[in-house]
Amino acid sequence: MSETLLRTEGLTVVFGGLVALSGLDLEIRRGEIVGLIGPNGAGKTTAFNAITGVVQPSSGRIFLGEEDITARPAPKIAAKGIARTFQQIRLYDDLTVIENVMVAGHSSVRYTFLEAVTGLGRFSADEKRISEYAEYLLELMGLSDVISAKASALPYGRQRKLEIARALALRPTVLLLDEPVAGMNPMETKGFADLLRRLHRELNLTIGLIDHDMGFVMNVCHKIKVIDHGVPIAWGTPNEIRTDQKVIAAYLGTAA
Ligand SMILES: Nc1ncnc2c1ncn2[C@@H]1O[C@H](COP(=O)(O)OP(=O)(O)O)[C@@H](O)[C@H]1O
Ligand SMILES: [Mg+2]
């Protein structure tokens, strides 16, 4: 069995008086695709925010391999190899598609964004490598035909793919996706599942995935953690989760 790559122990986040996440133990092994699911407001995004340094955990620990990365600043965590996308898409609307990816690629090398866009300074030796990798990622994500379009001109589903290309430009070992198929129709969602499997294989990625589309999660994930009102209620394979009484109750309870 492969080693544990990302692990949380008793991860808890309290906002004011609200316990958004309570005692999350999550384990993602190298090469796995792990889903984090649960009804709206369950604490899924909060879990990713705590892991990636966007919010401070109130208690609990986060490990990347053997290293304790709890409450490290977000850029440090990204530099250690955990990249993510956001539930609300965050792109540079006025930059082109390839520029959006290249900006992310530049953040891992020495020169500044200003040097990069002006073509001055230390810029240029790495430039070709970064642009070629950006082109490769865009091809992988099926965006080759729009590399010179403004990011804001893309339809929603393709903006989500661009966000993933940006995250991949950091060359992460772990990719965390927050509701990547939200707003996609069933056809697009199915296509996205195939794409995710290809990314996983081709880039040797370990993936954590939030979604509330049960069919999609069951289809792509090796293991699934279910949380409800901040509290972990189940952990298992898609088959185990599908028949878990607590999970069924949590979902039926919110469907009405
Ligand atoms: N920054 C924040 N400040 C205060 N409350 C928050 C914040 N982020 C999330 N919450 C609250 O924490 C709970 C869990 O939210 P969230 O993690 O976004 O749920 P999910 O992603 O599972 O839908 C919700 O009640 C939400 O309103
Ligand atoms: Mg969320």
C-alpha cells in the first residue's frame, strides 16, 4: 500500500461561536483520489481552507508526508506542493487564457510578475519552459483553441478547467478541487470525470475533491469522507458509502 501523503488529525475550525468543522481525520495516500462530500454548509470548503492556510484551524494538525504544515501561510503551503481551486472561480479576467496559466507558473520561479509581463530583468531563460508547460496543460485541459482569448470570454465550464490548469502550473503533488463540476450539465460532468482520470494518470497526481454531485464523486473517487454539520459521519469506498445509513439519512434530511 502506498504511503500517506496528506493527513489531518482532529482538524477543527470555529468561526465565532459556530463550529464549522469538528475533529476531521482525513487521510489521502499517494496516488489516490479522495472525495469529501456532505450537504451544503457541512464544512467541506472550510476543511480545504484550513489545509491550504486560508483559514486558521482552532485545533488539530495537518501533515504533508511527515511534515507538520498546520497553520502555515497559504503561499508556503502552495510552494510545498498543495494546489487548489476555489468554489468561486478566481481568474484574472483581463488576461488571456495562457497568461492566466503562465502567471501561476511564474510564481514558482525567481522573477516578479512585473518583470514577467514587461519582459525585463531576469525574465526569459525560464520563459520558454513556462510557456511550453502552460501550452501542454491547456492542451491537457482541452483549451488549446482558446489560449489567446480573454479568460472572461470563456463559458463557465471552461473557466473551471482553466482554474485547474492554473493550479497545475504550480506542479503540485496534491491537487484539491472545490466543486469542480458545479454548474456543469450531465454531459460536461461525464467528460470532466474522464479528464480527471487522465490528469491523475498523466501527472501522477494525488487528488482531494469536494462535491455534492454524488454520482460524480462515486464515479471518480477511490475513497470518500462524508461530513454533516461539521462532523465526520462516514469513511469508505464508494460502495460502502452508498449503503451507509448515516449518509443516506444526512442526504435525505437535506433533500426536502
Ligand atoms: N470565513 C467564515 N466566517 C464565518 N463563517 C464561515 C466562514 N466560512 C464558512 N463559514 C460557515 O461555516 C459553515 C461551513 O461552511 P463551508 O465550509 O463553506 O460549507 P460547505 O463547503 O460544506 O458547503 C457554514 O455554516 C458557513 O456559513
Ligand atoms: Mg463549499
